[in-house]
Amino acid sequence: MLFACLIAAGAPQANAVPGVSVTYLLRAITTQLTFRNRDSGASTRCLGFVVTVRGPDAYVAAARSCLEPLLSTRFATGVSFAKLGVDITVVYADGSEGTVGDLAWMDDILSLVASFVTRPESYNKLCPSCSMYEDFGSEQTIPVAFAPDVPTRATVSHGTVVSDVHGNYGFRLAGASVLRGSAVIDSRNGDLVGVLTALGPGDAGQEEGRLVAGKAVNDLTGYTVAMFER
């Protein structure tokens, strides 16, 4: 497993693209997601981020672990979104809302097909030349930034991802409030390291988490666009 310890919230930031700071990038693409079971009313809140916008739909990456406990019917091939028994509301960076009409999933991540009133910013638009991490190699150190639990804050959280000798990866979070589903961005250049998919108790009273690499997020988004683009 790869671990990361958070450092200061005000660490220096590189520009993802000319005129776009990592802080702006994260604030512009981050969404607040509410998952609600229609029968029980049980709900949970997580983050997500807009990967791309095509036609009338925004394609939002999210953590599968936010949705799964609320399902009326388990995930299975051929089960439609409507039969899952869950409503998903998306709040974009400008405060406007949308609803999810379909989704695709792979491993620990979701790609949500969401409506919008005002066209939201997306990662692909704000950082078109950025790369997607496929893996981390072994014994690598990557300075990263990710969204706080309240996306409208002026600052973002910063830290360091360090892979072990086997190239495995995850997170150890200390001193910050972070929600599942946040984009994890290389703070030097805006590259998408991945999406935070899980959080839980770790050593020394810290929270420990895992992420799915950026290329997997991009691949799932591409599949979802191919399936549902109108």
C-alpha cells in the first residue's frame, strides 16, 4: 500500500494550465454528491469531480463505496440504474444542482451521468494537456492536492504520495477533513493522480485511505460516454 501524509493547506501551487492554479482547478471541478435510498430515506454525502461534459450531460467520477451501502438491488450486469433504488443529487461548484440519470461502474469507482443547469467546468477542459497516472512505480514521491470537504473553501489540502517498494498505493491522512470521491491532483502540473475511494482508521490515530489511479477513471469515463452520450 502507498501512504500519504498531509502537510500544510497553503503549500505552493503550480499552474495546471496557464492562468489556472491547482486550487482553481480543484474548486471548479469538485461536486458535492448526496446519495439517498428512496425507500428508507437513508443518505450519505461524498465528493465527486466532473471529468468531462458532453452535450446535456456531465460525467462525474465518484467512489463506489459511497453508493453501495444504500442500494436496494446489488450491482450486477444488466441491472438498470432505476432499479438500484437510489437518487443521486449533484451540486456543482457554482451552487447549481443536477440529478443522475445513469451510471457505470468498475472496481471501486463510478462514472455518473448527471444533468446540469449551467454547463460546469470539467477536468478535461481546464487541463487538456494533463496526463493520467496509470501506476506509481516503486519508491516514488508525488506532491498532491485534493479538495477539502467543503469545496467552496479558498484553499485545498496538500500532501505527499509515496509508493512502497512494490509500487502499491493508498493514503494516510492527518490533520485534514477529506471526503471520499475527491480528485487527487499532482500539484506540480495538474496531472490526475486518481480519485480517493476509501477512508478508515489507520495507525497513530490517523485516517487511512486508498485511491484508484487516474487512467482507470479516464477509461471508465470514456466507456460511460460511449454507452450513454445523447
